[in-house]
Amino acid sequence: ELYEAASIDGAGSWDRFRHVTVPLLRPVLAFVSVILTIGAFGTFLPNYIMTGPEHSTESLLTYGYTNAFSSFDFGYGAAITYLFATFIMVVTLLQLRFVRTKVEY
């Protein structure tokens, strides 16, 4: 119905895509972008499995794990992971604020 109404109003294919399809997909795009961002930052397991105890590939999470459980500096390791979690929450909130708009069907 929305596509037919847009066609009757004289909208071309690009206008229908931009003004009908994208606004309807915006909630899905917001969810997918947040989940993919969180997943991209959480690269602990692949790095740890591939490089083993040598940790030749170091990310922030493997660095915190190494400090906590290899060097037994649990406070420093916990501080790193808490800062990382705070950073992820801020990025997620910014994404939701910029992507979330009210959708009318």
C-alpha cells in the first residue's frame, strides 16, 4: 500500500526506496549495527585460541586477561575490562540515539 501510494503521488524508484523502504527498515538497521559493533569489539576468544599462551595478537580483552590471570594483577585486569565495558555502553547509546527515530506505519 505504501509503495502504491508513493507511485500514485509521483515518486520514482529512488524516492520510494529513500522515503518508504529505509524508514521502515530503520529499527532493524539500528539493532544490527549495535549487535555488530559489540561483536566486533569482543575478539577475545578467536585471538586467544589462535595465538595460545604467547598472546602475539593482543587486543584490549586479551591484555586484561593476561594481566589478571598470568601476572595475577586482578585489579588492573578488572579496571581494563570495566573501562572497555563503559566504552562499549557509550558507543551503543550514541548509536541508538542517532539511529532511533519514531516509525509510523
